[in-house]
Amino acid sequence: VQPRRLYFDVAPGLEAVLERELQTLGVQSKPEFYRGGLVLEAPESILWRVALESRVLQGARLGVGTPFHAAYESTLCNYVAGIPWGDYMWFRTEAASPPIKVVAEKSRLYHSEVIERGVLNGIEEQRQRFLKSRLQRKQDDAFYGRPEKPRPPLPTIHVELTKNECQLSVSVTEVPHPRAYPLALEPPELAGLEAASKNDAQGSAWLLGESHAAACVLKTPIHRQLEEAAEAGQRLCIWDPFCGPGTLLLEALGIALGVPAASPAMQMPFQDFPGFDEVRFSEVVRMLQVTPHHAIGNLSLLG
């Protein structure tokens, strides 16, 4: 399996916490750090594991192509046209217009609209080649006569230009990366939780999100304290008097239970890619282990 360039985005300041999570997962590749995340060369299966198990991940991206020099719009367009976008998005009869996020620093190309235009024109060139080859293999009535099947949303494309050096990547998760525990709620309960969270956020400059809450818990010796409480015949109490929807307590419970942050039951964007390898993903899912702390019965959560 060829290694890929994997980007893992976190809130600034949580890069070291994410690195420790990767080490816990047995990732051997040495990462490169950037503000708000890290990048490493590893098989795509590592990306799937991190998307399922990381508690501080905000979003994951898959690098496409290799870094290239792009001082001109034409160069950018020509390179983009050579990337196999059919592995990451379903082409339709209409032009593809995926969301594009641009970061440009100290580069000749700096205007976001110009960069977006170059990327979209390159994708359009490949889409037309794809449809032309498909039309050559089918009769006109078979190609135009059947209605198109519903397709998943197009992934977000990230364009990073630094000193005319360009790197492209596609989002493989939602941002922020969602948790699995809302799956246990019925639709009315989930709607009530979302409404409560919205009310709690009103008038607040900052609401504690899942990744920050998890980082707070991971910075504490919760497993050692739970062990000591069990040995002393006592209980470890975690009290959050301003719990709101219970984010901090839920993260503490998830860490003590040893359950992944996400779930294979969640449909993630990378599973919609035309080139998605379902067999290899199933192997990753079978490797997941739920290992509750043996003293989980000594844990009390109050909010």
C-alpha cells in the first residue's frame, strides 16, 4: 500500500495532544507540524483509524498529487487537470463546482478568485475528458436518456500556496468532526439537545467543544486517579457545575470506557469517494477495540 500525505487539523495548541494520540494508535511515521495540525506520510488506513478514534481531531484531509510550482494560473490549471479527481468526486453532466478553500502566502498568485478559477478550470477539463470517454463506450440514448442517480456532495478542496509552491488536498471528514454519541438519541431528543446547545451558546463568547473538552480530560491523569480510587475503595467524582449539554462529562466517560470518538455507523465523506476501498476499511473497523478501564464502576459523573 502506497503511503499518502495525510493532514490532521486540530484547534491551535492541541497539536502535541494529537501527536500523543497518534503514538497511542501505533503510528510510527514522524509528523511535520503546522499551526493547527500536523501532516505525515502514511497509508490511507491510518487516516481512517484517526478519523474513527481521535478525540481532538477537528478535520482530516487527504493530499492529492505532489507539491508543485504554480506561479501562474495556467500552470495551476494544467497541473490540476492531471489529478485523478474521479477518485474523489462523482462527475455529472453539469460542471463540477466543489467548495474550495485557499490559503496563499508570499506567492505570485494571491487572489482567491483567480486561484479558485484555475482549480475549477482544471477539474472541468478532466470532467469533459471523462464524459467524452464514457460517451464513446455507450450509445447516445443510454448516456442521455437515463436520469442521473443522486450523488453525494462534492468534497471541499484545499489549496495552499506558499512562495509559489502549491499543495492540494481534499477533506475526508466533516468540520468539526462529529461524535458518535448523538446516534444513541431519538430524533426528538437530538433536536432538543441541539436546541439546548444553541441556547447555551447565546451570550457566550466561546462554548467548550468536543475536541477541547477531550483535550482537558486527556491532560489529566484520569486513568491513574481511577486506579487509585479503586485501590482505596473510593469513587472518583468528576463534577462539571456548568456542564450545559454535558460535553466534558461525555468525553470523560468515553475516555474511561475506551470507546472510539466516532463510529463505523456514521457515514463519513471519504466513504462517498468513487475510489473508496470498502474491503480495507472493513479490516480497519474489525481492528477497533473497546477496552473499558477495569475500575469504571468507581467513576461518578455529576453535572
